[in-house]
Amino acid sequence: MFESLSDRLGGVFDRLTKQGALTEDDVRTAMREVRVALLEADVSLPVARSFTKAVTGKATGAAVTKSVTPGQQVVKIVHDELVKTLEGDEEPGRLKIDNPPAPILMVGLQGGGKTTTTGKIARRLKERDGKKVLMASLDVNRPAAMEQLAILGEQIGVDTLPIVPGQRPVDIAKRAKQQAALGGYDVYFLDTAGRLQIDQVLMDEVQQVRDAVSPRETLLVVDGLTGQVAVEVAQEFDDKVGVSGVVLTRMDGDGRGGAALSMRAVTGKPIRFVGLGEKLDALEEFDARRIAGRILGMGDIVSLVEKAQEVADVEAQERMMKRFQKGLFNMNDLKGQLQQMQKMGGMEGMMSMMPGMGKMKKAMEGSGIDDSILRRQIALIDSMTKKERANPALLQASRKKRIAKGAGLEVSELNQLLKMHRQMADMMKKLGKGGMLKRAMSMMGGKGGMPDPASMDPAALEQAQKQLGALGKMPGGMPGMPGMGGAALPPGLGGFGKKK
């Protein structure tokens, strides 16, 4: 998400921060480059102009250009202005789902991911908020649309309204309202039909449903890849139906991100969620500060920790942490770390949220490393016996050949894995003895909690990054991050084979 824009802005701000003293001309030149980067990211021209004008006005004063760290001050101003552009005058707040049953109307064009998004949000409300949810498909035009929602309901454990052939959308909506009240549901979703383009028939249908149920929220689902078209669609739906919030889908494939940056400024409507893939857990609540941090390469450690907490088995992690504190780390521990990485989106997903990791991510791509490495490493560990996993020192030549053959891989790859294990085991011993492990746990969301990195200024973020880096000064790469649900980014990945 936002890779292209982040890369362009990163280049501009790298030059600013390395330059030392800044003149007002330096700032203006940088802002011209920022405006070009925004336009290339498909941000609307008025928004790009307004953004750079606001930043230039704040960044060209003597308080900035004559400060000790002028480049970092400019980055801080850009960050704050990004937050303002993405968020508007006030935060969107949580979905209005009090006083059950609360109707949520889902609208949008065909192909935008409306039905899948309905399932994702329903799943989120059920699992995170403990809500009893009902879903109803009002799409009587698209073949198998109702069946699709019913299948999604089965997958996520959410009830769907029984299908009655021949009913009109407004009648289905009224039946869903009645069922939600009688069944004690907290929330019910009405997944309306879409069209390839906005037409009067579509709008009449949605208006009838809206008038019948008086929705607490009307969420517009639009494809983030369509850029400014998404903004135009939002304006039309809001004018004719009334929209309370927007969900941008397919943002995992949007290297530009212009729709997100323009949406609030142009339409005045908040972005509620962003869809980041087809999986039913690939949905994030939109947080302007975190998004601004990602765009500027500050990472999003808050989301990383939240992701770790989602996938972590708390009891298993506590047991593992006690082992780490004693300096114990065998192949079973390593397998647990690798599996946690897979659940958290693999190396790429984790690195996208780490401060300053964009360049390492590019280096990984250039070297041909991908997440298949994790699968191969786990396959090698699975080929070991229980005794071998518990005591890797047993692995001599004959055993190595058997293990590699069992995994369908080369002995050289097993040797790389063993080297990586030794490095991590050594690191765990050092961290356990020096007390750094407890400090790392605290930093990554331990008892004392952790600050939102986007609320910190660039200098503070840089310091936090150095502290994280102190855990990783080992040959071969960056080590694991104890405390993030036990997930690790193991050292030595750079030598563990290439894409096949």
C-alpha cells in the first residue's frame, strides 16, 4: 500500500535530512517534487496544490529552516499535514451500532468487492466486538449473489437471511429488519445490488431500501485501484443516497494510493476501512496517523503488534518467552517463530510495517528472496525427528542428508537453517542475560504499553528505530523481535536460497 508514493517521498526527504542547513528555496524545491509525487500517485490536483501550499507555508519560517534539525522538522510538518488531509477536521469514530438492531447499508458499483467486504466487516464485529450479526443479500440481479453471501456466512460463522425467490430488494430489507428484531441481533447488514455504472434504477432501488430501514451507517465500497474514479463515485452516491463512510478495497495492490489521499478532502466522507486482499481477515480499520506513518516510511508498529496479538496463542507465547529468558531456543521454537511470521503476513507483510525497512524490502526483492523460504524452512524442521528438533547438535552428515531428502531440498539449505538457528540461539542467550529481552517486550507492547509511532516526531522515531536495531547487530541480517506475539524476523535469511 502506497509503495510508489512512499518511495518518491522517501527520496525527497532523505536529501532534506542529509543536507543539514536548509534555505527557503530548498524547502520550495522539495515541495515541488512532493507535488509531482502526489500527482503521479493519482491525488487530485486541487488536493495536491492545497497540501503542498500548506506545508510550504509552515516549513519556510525561520523556526524551521534555522532549527538544529530542519530536515526532520519538515518531515514532521508533512506528516501532520498528511494526517489532516486523510482525517479531515475530526476522526471518523467507530461504527454507530448502538441501540440494536443497527442496520448497516452496503452500497457501491458492481465489482468493487461489496459482498466480500460485507463479510469481512461482519466477521470483525462478531470476533472483535462480540456482536450477533445478520447478513442479507438484496442483489436479485447478479447470478448467485445471494448464495455467495450465504457461503461467506458459513465460513465466518455469521447468520444470513434465508433466500425467498421473487422478492424485491425493499421487501428483503423489511424482512431482514423484522428478523433482526425477533432474533436478538445487534447488527444487520444489507448488501445491495451494484451496477457497472451509476444509473437511476440503481439509485431508486437503494433509496427505497434506505427509506425502509433508516440505516445507522451507509458504507460505500469502492475499488481503490480506480483512483480518482473512486472519488467521483463517492460524490455521486453521497449526493443521491447519502453516505456515512467509505471502504477502499484492493489497497494491497495500489502502489499509488491517490484515492485514499483525495477521498476525505474532496468528498468530506471518512474512510472507515481498507481492504488489503481477498482473505476474510484482510481488512484494516483506517487510521490516518498510521497511514501517514507508512507513507513516510515511519512504519506502523502499532498495527504490527495488533496483528501479532490477533494470531498469538497467549499461553504458548508465555511458555516460549520463559524459555527465551533462560537462553533456551531449539528447532521447535524456531518453527513456532516461522509460523507466527506466516500468520502475520510473511516477511513482506511484517517489513512493510517496520520503521525504515523499505530499503531492506527492496534488497530482498532484488535478491530473489520471498516467503517460500519460510515454507522450505518449516519443511526441513518437519523432516527432523523429535530428538533432532530438541537437540540440533545431533545433526551430522548422514542425518542431514536424510532430512534434506525428506523435505525435497538440498543439504546446503539445511546448513543455512542450522546457522540461522545458532545465531538466534546465541542472541536469545545474550538478551536473556542482559535484560534486553524484557526491555524489548516492553517496547513492543509489554506491560507498560507502547506509544503510537505516528504521534512521535521523526527524531523520536529515529531513536526508537535505533533501539530496535540494537537487537539486530548480528551477522546475516535482522533478528527476531521478542514480544511481538513471539514473531521473529530471523537473521541469515539473505543466504537461504533464491526463488526457484
